Amino acid sequence: MRACLTCLHWLRTKDAVVGMCRKRELPGECYRFQFEHCRYYEEGEARVPYREPEYAKRIRDYSNVNIEPEKEALIVELLKQGVMVKDIRERLHIGAQVMNAMSKKYRAEFEAGKALWRASQPDPLDAYAAEFKRLLDKGASFYKVQMVTGINRARVSAYVQRKGWKAAK
């Protein structure tokens, strides 16, 4: 890390986040923050950065979001059907935070819909199925299939197992 915190010329002040650079020419420029970058940087001691003790990320809680009951019922129904959250937001003109709260509130419906959506999606490796089968019937290893198709052999192996095919030994 090339920041003032680890620079040879930087000295901490009472503030602990701010230090003084002994390499700077002008007095106004000598005060530097611990993570500033500088062209005068020289590797110095490894100092632990100062963190504000009360500093914490602000956590937003949208659990008390109120929307119309009809709209909420429609959201639950769409979540059950496996409609993507982005599509629900666009269709009903709902903000991301409200939709996030709804999907957390109705977690079971959201998970059921997600499982439905995943089941309806085609396997992207189906396009390569004929090539996989042809190579494996010839006695090719998963590594050979990877070299020919460019698909990772672990994915090929998992696909073959899902299909119930037998690979040549």
C-alpha cells in the first residue's frame, strides 16, 4: 500500500487520522490523511490504520414498509410464480428497497418462485450435449472434452452425471 500511513516521512498527530509529512515544502501541504497518496512516498514502518470507534455502516431497515394491500398481494403472487424481482419492480413501479423488503417478508414464496424459475431455465450445456456424447462414446476423457469444447471438465462431468450418461473408463 503506497499511502501516507506506511510512508517513512509521515508522522501521526493527536488526531490519529491526520499526520504531518516531513518531506513537503509548504507548511499548508504538510498535513496529510493516513490513506492519501504522495509522490514523496518511501517505504516506512507498517502502521495500523486508525478507525473511528463509533463508526459503523448505516444499516437500513425496510421491514416496516407499507404499500397497498392489493399491490402486496400481487407481489406475493408474482413471487410464487417465479417472476424475477427486477421484472416485478418494473411492472408495478416499485423501488428496490420496497421490493427487497417484500422479498424478505415473503421469503418462502420468494424461494419457491426462484426454484420454479430455475427449473424452467434450459441448461446452457444442452447446446453441447451431442458433442459431449460423441466424444465420450469414442472413449474421450473429460480433459479431452474440455480441450475440444472449451467447457471446464468439472462442468462436463457434472452435466454427464445429471444426464445419467456413462463415461468411458
